[in-house]
Amino acid sequence: MELSKVWRVNCPYCGEAFDAILDCSVEHQEYIEDCEVCCRPIVFDVAVENDDVYVSLRHENE
């Protein structure tokens, strides 16, 4: 599997789509990245299992 992957996501605040670069070298990670459109903080929850990548986004205060 590639060490990084471009993933199209939608901001949970403004709903706009943008490309996020995911680090697939770590099995599970949670981090905050700002929306490229509205600049609000988005919590990314990324899990990698074999060749499958699972991405969950949520508001910072959820």
C-alpha cells in the first residue's frame, strides 16, 4: 500500500469538498486539520486495515 493517499472529503461545517492527504503508514490515528475553505478545525479519524482506508470526520467539539 502507498504511504500516503489523497482523499476527497467534505467539511462537516461548511459542506465544501477538498482533497486531504492521508498518512497510510500508521494503523490508526486521530488528528485535527483545518478546512481549506472555511478554516474551521476538523477532527480526522483514520484507520488502515490491510489495503482498506477508513476515514471519519467530525466537528472539533463533538
